[in-house]
Amino acid sequence: MELDLLGQHADRAYPILSSLITPRPIAWVSTRHDDGSVNLAPFSYFNVFGSRPPLVIYAPGNRPDGSPKDSARNAEQTGEFTVSLVSPEQTETMVATAASLPPGESEAERLGVEMASSSVVDPPRVAGAPAALECRVHSVQRIGQNRLVLGIVHRVHVRDELIEPETLRIRQELHTPPGRMGSPDWYCRTDSLFEMPRPE
Ligand SMILES: Cc1cc2nc3c(=O)[nH]c(=O)nc-3n(C[C@H](O)[C@H](O)[C@H](O)COP(=O)(O)O)c2cc1C
């Protein structure tokens, strides 16, 4: 079957692409609202795009009325956000933070997610996360109803047991965040690893 995502099948673009392009990593993004409250929400339109400088992007779509989600508006206003990565045990709590609350009402507070202070940015990170990134906004690209928030990673926090202190190698076998699969509610485990050396 051939589909025209800009024409006849435009209303299926989200479920089709989100179910085909899988698994996706999940960014648990915190930002600070201008009333001081902390906003926490998951985004699976997320990835790392470079290392010099260390670049990550997450992409909140606009709300149906065209207004930005809090995670986009706050990041653009304050220039800062954190990304916490999610442990398997945190999956349910992470999904629960996708609830749409009125701006200024904190998902973290409502669900009792403990936050830890960041070192160089204002928004706190999820205290129990396996790893967290402190980011400053590079730019926000608006493309139709999508907003791409480009961030430079200034600090990384990693749970001690996940990193070898001498080599700084991440113990991949111990870092198994859930992956986002098909729309809307499918996820995968990432603890079934294999290694395949690439050709010279
Ligand atoms: C696992 C997961 C991944 C999500 N990924 C995205 C995403 O990439 N883009 C998006 O706009 N919404 C995504 N959502 C929905 C947002 O988390 C949800 O709209 C949330 O209320 C946004 O919160 P905010 O308005 O506080 O920023 C996702 C939800 C879940 C559960």
C-alpha cells in the first residue's frame, strides 16, 4: 500500500509514522513555568543529534487550538530544560505525567515525583532517574504544528552503578530505559541486547 501523508492520508500521518518509526527513546522533560512551578512531561519525539556540541532535540506538537504545550512554551521563555531518562520501574509514573494539567500545576508534585536540583540550569531533574541532562535551548524551530526544541547539553548526571569511573563507559547492560512503540500506548523493554561489530 502507498500512502500520501500530505494529501489523502494526512489524518493518519501521526499513528502511521509513530507506529513505524520505533522504538523511540523517551525524554522526561522538566521546565520551569513563570509562576515558579515545575512542569514535567514525556516526549518520544526525542533523540541525540550530535556531540560537538552535545545536541538533543525534543518536539512538542501544538495543542489542538494551536497553542504551545507547556514544555515548549516554558523552554522557549526560560531557555532551559532538563531531560531525565526513565528506568523500567519509572515507566508507569512517566506515562502518568502526560496528563494535561492547567499551566502552573505541577505533574511532579501531583504524582509525588521527587525532583533534585540541577547544577547549571534552573529546572530540577527527576531524582530517581538513571541519568539526566541539563540543557540550554539553542533554538526552537516551528514547522507547521510542530515545535522542535534544540538543546545543548551542559551537564550529564548518571547513577554511579551505570558508569565505569575510570573509563566513563556506560554499562549498557544496566541501562535499559523503556522505548516508545506504536501509537498511542505501546512500549518495549530494551534489556534484550546483542553486539555486532561493524566492518573496518
Ligand atoms: C511516552 C509518551 C511520549 C510522548 N511524546 C510526545 C511527543 O513527542 N510530542 C508531543 O507533543 N506529545 C507527546 N506526548 C504527550 C505529552 O506528554 C502530553 O501532551 C503532555 O500533557 C504535554 O505536557 P505539557 O503541556 O506539560 O508540556 C507523549 C506522551 C507519552 C505518554
